[in-house]
Amino acid sequence: MADYTNQCNRSQISSSSSTTTTSIHVTALDGLVNVNSLFTIAVFVGLSLTTPGQRSLENRSACDADISVAKKLLVFEVVSFSFFLFSSLVAQGLKLAINLINSKDVDEVFRAHINLKALRFGMLGSAVGSVMGCLFLMLSMVNVIEIRLGMLSCGSRATINAVASMIVLVTSALLVYISTAVYAFLH
């Protein structure tokens, strides 16, 4: 009888730590989906801001972006959207799997027994998709800046400052995100 009680106590401890772990994963996946949703909105805002033949604010026709910049913008926006959608769908699939496993019979001792390798691989794939989406979104925003403020080749101070500050800030944020994702993946 004592062995059965000890086994039940160990199972309850394992079950509660597994539930805590999965709730942390679900919270992280929720955050990733929410951020991807915001970035997806940014993709559509970027698309709506560009129209063919638009003049830049530089007021020199040599600084106006040609049609190739608008084409690159469209390609980068579509690729960015694809990565964000991939990332969100993988995260939603992982959340669904975790929630389905957790919704089994409440009296079941081994609740939320999840293959951590598969969970980590899925979370890594979702994080990589989000990072790639951010990189392509940043490239598309460079094209938006060139269309609105003038080409980088014109040397406009406003264009250079906007592009440089965006690259520094987005790259810094991505480095923080990547380092925490790698830490979470390894621990």
C-alpha cells in the first residue's frame, strides 16, 4: 500500500510540473501568435501605402523610386506574410496539441505527457518563421521608406536616418528575441 501511495504522489508531482510546463509553453505560443498578428497588420499597411508612380518627398525626380522598388516591396511583403502565417499556424497547432492532451480525463494520472523534442522542434520552427518574417518585413520597410522619402542613392539625410535607425532597432530586438529563444530551446 505504501508503494502505491508513493507512486501516486510521484505521478501527481510529475503531472503538476508537466501542466505548469505546458501552460508556460501555451503562454509563449500565445505571445508569438499575437506578435505575428501585429506584424501581419504592418504588412498590409505597408502594401496600402504604395501606389505606382508615387513621388517621393525629396522633390527631385532622380530620387523617385522606380517600378522595380515597388515590385521588390510587394515580393518582400508577400514573403514576410508567408513566414508570419507559417509561424502562427505552427504555434496554433502546438497549442491545439497541448490543449487536446490536457483536456483528457481529469482523473488520468499521466496528463499532458508531451514529447518535449517535438515541442521544442515546433517552437523552434515557429520562432525561425517569425524571425524570417521580421527580416523580410524590415526589407520591405526599406522599400517603403525609399518610395516615400527618396532613394538611398540620393543621399537624403531623412532617408538614411530612417533606414539606419530601423535597422539598428529591429536588429537589436531580433538579437534579444533569438537569444531568449535559443535559451528556452536549450533549457
